[in-house]
Amino acid sequence: MGSFVKKIQNFAFHNQLFLRGEKILIGISGGPDSTCLSRVFLKLKEHHNLKLALLHINHGLRGEESEKDEKFVREFAKVNDLELEVVRFEKGGDKKENLEAKLRDFRYEQFELFAKKEGFDRIALAHNADDQAETFLMNLFRGSGTKGLSAMSPKRGKIIRPLLFIPKKEILEWLKKIGQAYRTDESNFDESFFRNKIRHRLIPVLQEYSPKLRTRIFQLTNNLRDESLVVEEIVEKKYNEIVRDKRDGRLVLVDDFRNCSMGMRKLIFRRIFKDIKGELKNVSNNNFFEFNKILESDKAKSQSCVTSGVIIERKGKKITFQIN
């Protein structure tokens, strides 16, 4: 086992990415990252008694090139005696910025569905240190909080990312060393996509100031993730102390909320929304400010607002949150 594979194995062990004898579904596009990940797992397969399979999403966005990607993956699976599932994406009339998010959601949905159907223990994705740096910067510009800035995690549920700490340059060097071919997706150079603008325009400039930018961002996202877990534990404890279940919603006493710091109020507010909506999509700081005005008000009459699909109502010393 070479030093490159050994380094990835050590990262996987440290982050408890998989266990001996598990079934692992590998997402493969045919590009260098996922081809590298597949070859790494083939090296680890016997040593860890792993059962491997591949899943390829044919986005169909690049015409003949998409078909060549699929052909490459099918040949790769055949040569390496790996089970392969191919899923095709049906393109709608989305704008490019919407299409990028839709493609991502579709991929994750298909990975989860197939893994559940076939009983896979892990879903291995090939995000690397360059992807992590790009995601961090994208979330920074979107005004994300600590959790968003921690970017991608090496492990989240069934999903694992064994290459998350490896720079793209090292991946390409290793593939060249072992003589492994791969496909190149020209859409990765299309700067009408936000991520590609960051990749090709911003990061090269930032590297002039910090040559080890990707490594530094990876370290930062790790630190932020560790700190986020501690904060979540504290918030969860406070949430359980002051938030009460109510039919179709949640109830909190005004004084309990007022006794919290502003930061804790915001985190409890978001935690309530996640609890009753199941997600935090479209929940913004403006939503919290609307709520906080009601909380701080000294008016005796009842007050209410509807924000991000939730009715927030204050009556006397009680505040309720219910789905609109």
C-alpha cells in the first residue's frame, strides 16, 4: 500500500469513516476525483474486507460527452469487477444557478435511495480540499453562520468523504503515477457557475497572499465544526429547558426567552424552526429580528407575525410557534 493510500486510510481511521466488512457505495462521475476515490477503495478492499459498488449519475447536459463519461465508467466497473448502477437526470428549463442546486439535490437523493434499497452502510463521495475551500468561500459570501462556514464534514450520516483533506494537485499526481485515465468535464470551466468563478478567479488571487490556502481553510473548517458541536450541545440543553411541546407547534415563556443572551435567542429561534419545519431553508436574520421585536415589546395587546411559513404569536407572557 503506497503512501498516498496509507494517508487516506489513516484519515478514514481517525474520522471513523467506515468499519471492516461494510458495504460502500461510491459515487463516480468518471472525473479525476471520483476515479481516484474508486481506485483507493480497490486498494483498501481486501485489507478491510469491504464490499464495493459504483453509482453514476448521467446528467445528460453535455450531449455526447455525457455519454462518453458513462461509457468510461461502465468500462472502469467492468475492468475492476465492480457492480454499477447508472441513473439519468431529466433536465428541466432551470436557470444555471438553479440547475446547480437541483443537480446537487438530485445526486444526494439518488445516492440515499439506492444505498437504502441495496443495504449499503456508507456512501463515499470524492470531495477534496479544493472543494472544501470553494464551499467555505461560497458560504462566507452568503453570510452563513458557524455551521455553514464549517462547510463539508468528513462524515455525515451514511455519507463519507475520504479525500476531503487531499488537494486536487495530489490527486492528479497520483493518477498519473499509477497510469489511471479519467474524464475531464469542460463545464467545470464555465464561469457562469458561482463555484467556478471562485475556483478560477478568486482562489488564485487569495493564494498569492496565502500559498497554503486550502490547507488553512481545511484546518479552519475542522475547528469551526468542533466548536459548532459544543455550541449545539449547549443550545440543545437550553432548548429542552425552556421550550415546551404544543399541538402543531412550540411554546416558550417570554421571560425565559428574555433571560437568554441575544446569541442564544437566535440559536433557540432557529432550533424551533428546524424542529417544526424540519429544515432551515429561507430562515434568515430578518426573520429573527421580526420575532425579537415581538419578544421585546412592552405592549399589552397580543401580537403576531408570519415569517418563513411559521405563525409567531405572543399573548401575555407566552409565545407560540406554529406552522402557517
